[in-house]
Amino acid sequence: MSVCGRLKRAPEHFLDSKQIADVQAGRRDFLRGALAAAVAGVAAPAIAADGAGDPAILELPEHTRGLGQPVVARAYGQPSQFERNLQRRESPGLTRVGQSSVSFAPLQGLFGIITPNALHFERHHQGWWDIDPSRHRLMVMGMVKDAKVYTMEDLMRLPAVSRMHFIECGANTGMEWGNVAVPTVQYTHGMLSCCEFTGVKLSTLLDDCGFDRKKGKFVLAEGADGSSLTRTIAMERALDDVMVAWAMNGEMLRPENGYPLRLVAPGLQGVSWVKWLRRIEVGDQPWATKDEAIHYVDLMPDGTHRQYTSIQECKSVITSPSGGQHLLDNGFYNVTGLAWSGRGRIRRVDVSTDGGRNWRTARLEGSPQPKCLTRFNIDWVWDGSPAVLQSRAIDETGYVQPKINQLRAVRGKRSIYHNNAIQSWKVAQSGEVSNVQVY
Amino acid sequence: MCRFIDWAAACAAMMLVFAADAAPRFPGVGRPATPAEIQAWDIDVRPDFKGLPAGSGSVAQGQKIWDEKCASCHGTFGESNEVFTPLVGGTTAEDVKAGRVKALVTGDVARTTLMKVSTLSTLWDYIHRAMPWNAPKSLPVDEVYAVLAYLLNLGDILPADFVLSDRNIAEAQQRLPNRNGMTRDHGLWDINGKPDVANTACMKDCPVEAGVASELPDHAQGSHGNLAEQQRTVGAVRKAAVADDGPPALARRNACLSCHAIDKKLVGPAFRDVAAKYKGQAGMEAKLVEKLRHGGSGAWGPVPMPANPGLPEKDARVLVQWVLSGGL
């Protein structure tokens, strides 16, 4: 083994399976040749042949010897040029029209619990718009004493709150009800994001308009886009923690996420978080809108559809190592992932490395917030033999994240929505990580 | 006669009411909505048809609008699966009678809108607010009735001479094939609802079914592009080691492996058999490249090799050389 320690910087994507086996067997000399052959600029240089040390240390690079960039070279900052691989991506073949499609967040490369605004997943029903906030209005009407119109200036004068919440599409992991269908965590779980949202509580606005506390059982939220997407929200939810928000992660909402105003409906599936929000109506019956009567209905084995399935139940996933990644070497790894529940806080996350036979309890970062992502970590020393990694979350109601066969026993395989099953990642002897179902 | 204490309580209550009226919590914020403003935006129609504007439209009128504004996406008969999932199909006269779509139980057809929808208001509301796709809210009320009448006629739910209106829409509702097919009896509506399943937090020697129940099939390996380019270039775990441009990846990406395997016959011959038969024959490489791209039949049994018009010649050549080299 090299005196300079682990050659983890090797561009292993240039290695074939035999070479990887060589690395794992401790035969690393050939790596220099592989590196020399590498044409991409991302590869770190190899250890000098004479063994004096790493050229990254011994040969001072230009950035250490030269003058760097001035301030405001990028007035609105951008990620490093080396981070280009982490982008929102569509799942090929899932939809056929970009305006009614979804892009998935690259969970495999994210840290902590906050989703950067530029990587937040997208779901549009009839295309997105960048709406002039000076011309945007919110109307609150229906079973209220005073139907009112608010400008953005009005709303932003009101008592604001900032809260961290996850948003997950009801169809997240929906492609995997029957079998494994997609390769990476971006596509299995990437219709999931988490932000600090700032806005006014919906209850503040409902109170301001004097809503009918006796008969007003439901709220309709409507968007200003072409689809004017509408969803029914139960009044109990509306008065609990629903927000009318204009900001995410410290800046105004992104146009793709509803600029200048969206509903934040913690714990409820993403479609209820109406973007470009223009109207709130109070009523005494649900509305059975298209996206709660024809779509976002869960097909059961007996042929009935469940309607108004809104709550996102407790779920978790390991984001690293995950499908499409590669463990080059045996040894220590920090297994890390995300857990969340639409019914409250995450209480505990357990991790198995043997396909669910034995479990250890992971460390949770910080103190879990209600209806918010929680990051978990656990130490793992990989001995180089095949493994199956799983995580299992438990929320504050005591609900334990189920296995896919348990869900199928009740809901069949055709539901599309609300698949919160335990995810399995197989680690092959070669170090290749792939998506599998083990239960 | 009122006693003093009652009077005092009533007076206090009245003062509270006045106080609330006199001093709103957020003075200067927001203003009353005008009746015209409410009318302009209050377009929702509920299952009990509250909000439905008066009007009417015939199946015949609807067909005309359909052909002009709807068929390009949804197909002449609402059957198209090209742009969106089909609207029409999968329902029967029996379903119209029963109010339950039988094909949803057997599950042997793709779900269409008419198989799922249980409330006619939903279709009226949606066509009115969001259709046509590129010009939402452009259909006048009568045209919405007409288009809906035609759609229901395509599904054999309404007769060809039907004129749908606000006065008879409740009757049409009673013919929807899946009108009794929805349930709200589940635990995912109320935050305190009962979950479907109760897993246990077993920690040691837990029961597990043996083996991997499902993994990504070979033909889907390349379906999401080069996975290596979707991972960060530094970090604890890294890009997949599979090169995306090698022959095996090419074969996966082009779905060759749906019909061929390396060492056994599937739908098509094993690559090993192809190599054994043709290796070293003059001009065979060019012939097979031609066959990969344009299809062929007869050499290996009755199932023809389909054409792959999207396969570039250089990729076809790489694949053929790979198969013939036996370097599998």
C-alpha cells in the first residue's frame, strides 16, 4: 500500500472492473498509468513516482501563486464549475410534455437538510411563469364576513413567520410500486425538497377576513397560472400550520416554485402547496378538483380509488452511498440520509447493512423539527463483501416506516402515490451500488 | 325584567363586538374585494354543481370544437396516448349502469380519465379553467358544455343527440361509469388518521425474505443517461465505474439486451452464436451493420430483427465489432 495513504482521489470512473478488483486487493501501481491516460481535467494528479509526495502539495498551484477574482465578479453567485453534475433532471419517459412534467432534486449530492433553491424539485401542470409581483393579488373570499384583496405589499406588512418544512410530491417513489424501475436516489426520491419558508400564517388571513368558524370546514387554494391549479385543504390543517409564503431559504421564491406567492401546507403532498397563489375560498364541502378527483387518487386492489390522500407518512432514504455510486475501497464510510414525516417529528432512524436482518440506531443531526427533513448518519466499516443498506424511520406518533411488501399487501402495486417503503441499496463486491428491493 | 348582572354582561359583550369592529388587528392592510372581482376569479364548480354557470352545448357542437382545439393532443376519439394519458376507453355499458368500472378491478387496461372520474363537475371545472392546453380559459361557457357533451359521447355515456346543460347535468352525472368508485375511508386525509400498516422496529435477527426481489433489468441500465455524470466528482462515494461509451453500455442503451443475451438465446440469437457463425467472413461486418440499422429476418428463425433507425452507423459498427470479436 502506498505510503501516501488512500488513493481515494483516483478517477475511478476510468477504471474497469478488473482494475477496481486490483485496487481492492492492494495492487495500486497501475493507477499511475490509468491517471496518465485520463483526459478529463477533474482528476487529481498522482503521487510522484519518486515517492517524495503528492504534487498537489509539492507543486504549488496557480491559485496559491497568483491573484484571484475581485468581489462582485458574479453579482448573483454561482456554484463552482466543478459542481455541474448536480442538477435537476427529468426521468426519461416519465412524461411527454415539459410544461406538465417533473424534475428531480439531486439528493445524492446534497448535505444537511436544506435544498438549495436552484436544485429544488419542480412540478408544473401547465408551465411556469415569472409573475410581476406588483401585479399579483391574493383574494380571500367564500364563507367569510369580509372578502378581501391583498397586494404583495399588504401581505409583507403582516406578522411573518419563518419555518423549515419538507415538501414531497405524493408520487415520489411512485415508479417503484411494482418493481425497481430507476437507478439512483435522484429518481427514486428526488421529488423531495426542504426549505426555510417565510410568510404569513393562513389562519392570520382567515381571521382578518372573519371566516365562518362554524360552517367553514374546507379551504380551496387556487393558482394564477394557466392551469389555475386548485386543491381542497381541510380547515383543521389550514388553521394549524399552513402558510402563505413569499420566501424560501432567505430569498424570494423562485419562479419555478411559485414566485411571488405560494401555499406552504406542511405534511401534505406537494400538489397541495399551490404555487402562484391567487385565491383562497372558504367553503363547507370539498371541491373534487381535477388534481384530487382524477389525478392524485390512489388505486386500491379492489378497484376503488382513494380520494384526498394528502398526508405524507413517515419515510427515509440513504442518500450516500446510493444507487449509481461506487465504493472504491474497503474501510470506513459515513452512511447518511434523510428522514421525514407529515405527521410530525422524526423520533429515530435505524440502519441495516445486511438487508434488514440486523439494525443499529443512527445519529440524528440537530433537534428534529416537525414536518421537516432530518439528517441521519451512522458509521460503517465496509469489509468488501456484498451488503444491502436500508434505513427505517420512526416518527413521534410511533409509526415505523414499512417494507414494500407490507404496503403492497394493503394497497397492491398500482397505486402510484404514497409509496413510503424502506429503500434498499445493494453494494456489490465490486463496490458498485444499485437499486434493489429486499424485504 | 333583566337583572343588573345580566345587563352588565350583555353590555360588556356588546362593547367587545364594537371594539373588534372599530379596531381591526391590521389597519390599512388589504381592502374589500368588489363583486366584479369575485365574479372574475370565483370560477370553481363543486360536485353539487354550486358555481356552475347556466348554459348548454350539444354533442354535435362539441365535435366541431373538439376537432379544432382538442384532437391534436387528445386524439380524434380522445383515445390518444401521444401527449397525455388517454381520456376515453376502458368503460362499458355495464359500468354506466353499475357506477363502477370493472376494468379497474381486473387492471388489464391503462387507466383513462373516464374510467376514473366520479364527479362530472370536475371535468366541467377543469375544461373551463385550464383547456385548451395552450389557451386556457378561452372557451365560452356554452362551448365547455359542448366539449364535455362530446367527450361523454365518445365514452358512450351520452347519446349523439344529447344537449348538455346546467339543467340536466345532474342526470348526466348519474351515468358516469365510475361515479361510485371513490372512497375517503382511509387514514391519509386526517393527520390523526390510522395508518394502513404497522411495521415493528425489530433490531436483531429480524425475519427477512431471502434474496433480492427486484433489481433494475439490463435493458433499463442506460435509461437515465450516464450516471457517472450525475454524481459529484469528489467525495466519500463516487461515480459509477461503468463507462458509458463502451459496447456493453451501448447495447444496454439501445435495448439490444431486451432480445439478446451474450451466451444464451432469448428472442434473438446469443451474441456468442452470432460470433461463431460469422466470424472471419468477408464483408460480414458491413452486412451486420446494415442489419442492425435497417432490420432483417430469416437468418435465425421466424422473429425478425427490428430496424433501429436512431442508431448511428458508428455505434452500430462498434456493436458489431464487439459481437464478432467474441471479446465478450
